[in-house]
Amino acid sequence: MDFSVSPRIEDFRQRIERFVAAQVLPLEADRSHYDAHDNIRPEVLEPLRARARAEGLWCLQLAPESGGQGLGKVGMAVCYEAMNRSIFGPVVFNSAAPDDGNMMVLEKVATPAQKERWLAPIVAGKVRSAFAMTEPHPGSGSDPSMMLTTARRTGDRYVIEGRKWYITGAQDAQHFILMARTSDDPRKGLSAFLFDRSAPGWRIERRIPIMGPEEHGGHCELVFDGLEIPVSDLLMTEGDGLKLTQIRLGPARLTHCMRWLGLSKRCVEIARAYAEDRFAFGERLAKRESIQMMLGDLAMQIEIGRLLVMKAAWELDRGGFARKEVSMAKVHVANVLHKAADTAIQINGARGYSKDTPLEWIYRYARQARLVDGADDVHKMVLNRNLEAEGSDFWQWPVGT
Ligand SMILES: Cc1cc2nc3c(=O)[nH]c(=O)nc-3n(C[C@H](O)[C@H](O)[C@H](O)COP(=O)(O)OP(=O)(O)OC[C@H]3O[C@@H](n4cnc5c(N)ncnc54)[C@H](O)[C@@H]3O)c2cc1C
């Protein structure tokens, strides 16, 4: 097995590392650069994005013909981790959710005309996007088969009725991917659509207040009462909604993990720096075995997460679906992020609980990781399904040629 990465990927990683250290961390350290929802203020962000673009560190996840660098998932794992050393990193490089996942799925399934209309402006950094799937009770959440939002075909249009919530970025998004029911067929009952913010027949009911910092555009509840979508803005074909969701969510979950590993490493970095400097009872904290055990354990958990992410990335790069690999990575890394923030706060004492470091930001943010894009419990249920189907083959190594 070869765990090395190519010199090209390492070059990107080093350039990102330098960019984050020199250009992003100094801004992150100054609270005046934060907006009302604890994200980077747009007027501070835009010049940074322009610089990242000028340096060729933009949309690394996409193929060159789409305006990216064609790094592949393994390369992305290396680079996304480096970006998210700063809480503001991914959005600077146009690699933050939900645009990241939306761009990747559009690149994969949209027609050339749809790419021109819907993808290119996101790649150019001119517009933001959102992915609208989750609904309030009794609609679709963990179980997409419960979807209640309908798309009724009349002539060359679909008419949308229903409600969505927790739609990340909706308040600032121009382009939306929307999931709706087109029939009662259990496998082919859902379809995916594109619509523009300016279209009539829908509204943002409210921006839902959450415990953590917010992506630009927040997390919103949307109401659809007659939105008309032309047939040309159907993604894939009618009935392919579940398929599109799987195409989008697999890689998008994994890129969450890649970023969360960067945040986890940042927690360790802040904890180590404090433990090195701080004395208590005549000894540096770093010399205490209990602190060493905490940090050693975190280092190991992060490395386990990196291996799970790399295995899934490798599987995706060689054309597999990596469903169980992504599920295992998602559960493990979401919990590692939570533990890393918690441990780092403990080691930093009162300082960890303050806003003098990003630890409290990461701690509040981390709680969502165990819910979004599939709660831990749902991924474990899916893993058990695999176990039941495969038995001991669950752990089989793929055989090379
Ligand atoms: C910050 C944030 C951002 C989000 N962004 C988006 C977005 O951009 N677009 C979008 O469409 N959605 C978004 N969501 C919604 C998110 O994807 C859903 O919250 C998630 O899929 C779970 O659905 P639910 O909240 O309806 O939970 P429910 O389906 O109501 O489940 C509640 C809990 O029940 C448990 N549970 C469910 N099923 C099982 C099972 N089979 N076995 C055992 N336990 C189970 C789990 O613990 C789960 O957390 C976002 C959510 C948050 C918090």
C-alpha cells in the first residue's frame, strides 16, 4: 500500500498552508472581521478570495475544464485539511459547504447548458448556492422517502408546493438545487430541480437561529406556494432525485470530514501551545502525564480519521461509491472534532471558554457535525445493513491487479 501523495498535491498543500498562515489567520484573530453570525465579513472575505484565485488556489475540487485544478478526492483530502486550519479557510478557496457539494454534483450530472447557466457563476464566485432537501415534521429528514414537497408537471413546467428547513446559505444564495416528489414510486419518486432566487412562488419564512456560527446566508426555512420550474431546469431525468442525492452527499460528507480534520488539528495546536507555556504546581502542563495522554489520544484519533477519509477518497477516485467508507469516516471524524474542541478547551482552562481563541467557535460548530448529512445513528444503521449483507466480507481488502 502506498500512502504517499504526489509532488503536485504536496505543492498545493504547502501553498495553501502558507496562504492560510500569512493571509487568513491574522484576520481570524481580529474579532472586528466577524459578521453578526460569527463568520468572516463579506467585505473582508472578497479580497482574500480574489487573491486565492489569482494564486491558482481556487475550486481545487473541480476539473480544469470547469475552472478547477482536478486534484481528485485524495488531493482534496490533503488540501482541505490545510485550508481549515483557519475557521475561515474553506470559503476563501471556494471549498466551503454548500457551494462545494453543489459545484461537484453539477459538474457531474448537469447538461452543458445547465453548467453554463447554474455552475459557472458559482465557480466564478459571482453567486452562492443552496441545497434544499430537509423538511419539517412530518416531512423528509433522515428518511428521504418521507418527502412531502411536490413537483406537479403541467405542460413544460413543474409547479412546486411544500416547505423546507435548515437550508444552509439560503438567505444569500442565488442558485438553488431543490428536491421534490414527482410520484409515489418508492425508488423513483423524487426529482431534483434548479431554480433562481428571483423566481416568484417561494419565500424565506425565517432564518433559523442556531447554537453555532453560521455559514453566509444562515439556515433558513423556505415555503413553496406555486414556484414554476421549466422542464429544462430538471437535473438528470424525472425520478432520479434519490440518485442525485447519493451522488451529491457521498463526496460532500467526505469533504466535511476533510475540513473537520483541519479544525481538529487546530484544536491540538492551540492546546499544545498553551500546555507548553503554562505552569501549574511548579510544572509545565505539557510535562503532566495526564495532559500528554489527552494529546496523544487526540493525535491518534485524528490519524484514524485521516486514514478513514483517505480510504474513502481513494475508493471514490477509483470510481467506487465508497458508501460504507464515507459513513465510517463521517461518524468518526464528527466525533473527533467534538472531542478535539472539548479537550483543547479543558487544557486551556478559562481561556478555552473565552473568545480569545477560536476554540469556543469550533466547539459550538462541532455539535452540528454529528447531525448534518446523516446523523451518527443513521450512518451506523446503514453500516449494520452492510454488515448483514456482506458478513465478514465487510472487512475484505480489494485485491489489486
Ligand atoms: C447546521 C445545519 C445545516 C443543515 N443544512 C442543510 C442543508 O443545507 N440542506 C438540507 O436539506 N438539510 C440541511 N440540514 C438538515 C440535516 O441534513 C438534517 O438535520 C439531518 O438529515 C437529520 O434530519 P432531521 O433533522 O430531520 O432529523 P430526524 O430525521 O428527525 O432524526 C432525529 C434524530 O433521530 C435519530 N434517528 C433518526 N433515524 C434513526 C435511525 N434509523 N436509527 C436510530 N436513530 C435514528 C438520530 O439521532 C437523529 O438525529 C442541516 C442541519 C443543520 C443542523
